[in-house]
Amino acid sequence: MNEKIIVIEQRLRTSGLVLAIAAVLVVFVGASIAVASSNGSHSLPVTGIIVEMIVLVALVFALLMFVRIVVRVVETRDGRALEIVYGPGGVVRQIFGPDKLLSASAQNFSFMQMGGWGYRGSLKFLHRAALVTRRGNALEIRLRGNRRFIVTVEAPQDFVTALAITAP
């Protein structure tokens, strides 16, 4: 039985991120049209078209992933886990199971401390990452392997309480 029971859930406010990515997308498309129309032969080399398509697909993918982000604590067979669902349909997910969680705390961070909007860092390579949609209140979780993850949420103390991590 892989059924999960949602203990607490919050949809993050991502309109600022979506607008920023959409603005980059519009500028990119406009610049591509300008370059294509300024070329005397009215065509781009094949490699230029391929690079433009790759960048365009990456920007659209980033836009879709940040349209909807949900942070939730779920009750699983093994205990409570933190789950972050990205994009429509939740195709991309991050799950921090009870076997990976060491501690959780409510913190207050500025943009300077987190490096700006978006997904920052890498848990695999840098051992720390942050999902930042605004400044202020955030949930900070410490993970096995000396890793740290931060996500901005409205009421981080509610998530800390819901996770109810006990010392090993």
C-alpha cells in the first residue's frame, strides 16, 4: 500500500517567478526574430536553429515547473515525509523521507542569504539547496549526509510541527 495521507499542504506563491521567466521567454523570442530578420539570407544556420529550440524548450519547461509548486507533509508507511511537487500534474517531485530527515526548523531569510528567487544550489553536489519564492519565513530541513534544504512557506512552524522529527 503506497497511499499517502496529506498532513499539511501549501501552494507556494510563484507569480513573480512565472512573470520573470515569461519575460525572459518573450525577450528571447524577440531577439531570435530580430536576429533572423537582420540576416541577409533570411535564414539561420542549422546549429543556430537547434540551439534556439533547445533554449526555448528549456525556458518553457522552467515556466511550467514554476507555475504550480506545492509543499506538503505526508504520512507514509515509514513515517512522515516532506514532499515538494513541481508543475501541473506533479510530474517532478522531491521527497525527503523519514530516513533522510534529521531535523526541521522555522527560519527567516533574506534574498541575499538565499541568493535570489528560484531553485538555488544542489543537494547532490553542494550539499545544500533552496527553493525560494519570496523572502522571509522558511522551512529549513537538515538531511543525512550533512545536507540542508530550505523552502519558503507561509507558516514554517506548522510544517516543523507536522514533521515531528525525533532525534535518532
